[in-house]
Amino acid sequence: MIALFAQAPAPAPGGLFSLPSLIMFGGIFAIMYFLLIRPQQKQMKQQQAMLSVLKKGDEVVLQSGIWGKVHTIEEKVIWLEFSNGTKVKVEKTSIVRRVEVLSPAPVEEEK
């Protein structure tokens, strides 16, 4: 008579930290870095550069869509002046962009 013994399956080599799973996690991290983290860091650098070159008289747009003219610049806040002479204190981080005011091209009259 032949005796048969049940054997447990051999464990997978490497487990969770095997080379293929590490490559997969590394690939997922690289994709997340290039799709999410890197563009956000680039945008933050552009925002900081824009805020560092602001000067009195520049027109800016706030996150809320309000337009104003820079009156005074402090360390973390900026005083904006609006068309009716009202001055409002806002955080620098609420400024979205600086408005480039272009003067209209001179119109030549035909004789």
C-alpha cells in the first residue's frame, strides 16, 4: 500500500518585496511624480516668481476674479486700490495673475 501525504504549496519566492512588485511600485510612483507632483511644483515656482516681481501700480487679478491695482507691498500682504479709491488688504497668495496692460497702437489717419 502506498501512503500519500498532502503537502503544502511552496511559498512564492520573494513575497511582497520581490523584484517585479518593486518595479511596479516604482513605475507607479514615477507616473504619479510626472503627472501630479512635478507640474504642481513648476506652477508654484511660477507663482512665486510672479509675486516677487510685483511693484506699485501693477494691475492684478485675485482668485475671486476681482481686479485691483497694487498700492503697497508688505511681506505677506498687499494693499490693492480699486477704481473708486478704496484700498483693501489681501494676502499675496490670493493673487492669481498680473495683468499686462497694452497700450493701443497709434492709428494713422489717411490724407
